[in-house]
Amino acid sequence: MIREERVILMTGLQAYEDGSGKKDIAVSNYFRGDYLGAEMLKSVISMTIAACIFYAGYVFYNMESFLKNLYQTDWIEYAKMLLTRYLILVIGYAVITYLVYAYRYTKAKKNLKKYYGGLKALSAMYHEES
């Protein structure tokens, strides 16, 4: 016999599995530290590539003044300035990445807890019937 509340619960669980559940289940396969570390590593690598592309574009755009000042520039100070800006940028980006992905991990775990609760309720409905 088909019970309406069981069908509603099964439909909700299946909708979750097909929607955001795929991402939540993928996230739950990691420990929190591993997940955050991997995401931060990806973001730092991406930010490094973006910073290099931006700097190369800046140099190519200002090539004339860059070549005029080539021998007059204190390269050690210039490198310190670039490294300082890069580190500030990467640290800021890493902090933002940490906050965003920590929130996503917590939210995924919370959603999966509800999902597993729904599965237990569905299992209880089946055992109740038999």
C-alpha cells in the first residue's frame, strides 16, 4: 500500500540527492582540515597565476617607461615591494577562501545530517509497516 507521507519524504530525499546533495556528499568525503587545505591551495595557486598575468599585463602596458627606468631602478627594493603586495593579496585571499569554504563545509554537513535523518525516518516507516 502506498502511503502519502512516505512518498512525500522519498520525493524530498531524491530531490536533495539530485540537487545540492551531490556537492554535499562530495564535500562530506573529506575531513574538514583536508577540504579546507585543498581549497585554500587551489585558491592560492589561482591567485598566484592571476597576479603573474596582471603584472605581466602591467609591464607590457607600461613597457616604454619600464625600459627607460631599467638601469635606474633599485631592483631589490622593487622586488620587496612586489613581494609585500603579493603576500598581502594572497593572505587576504586565503582568509576569505577559508571563511567561505568553512561555511560551505559546515552547511553541507548540516544538510547531510538532515538528509540522513530523513533516511532513518524512511527506514522506520518501512520497518513499521512490516
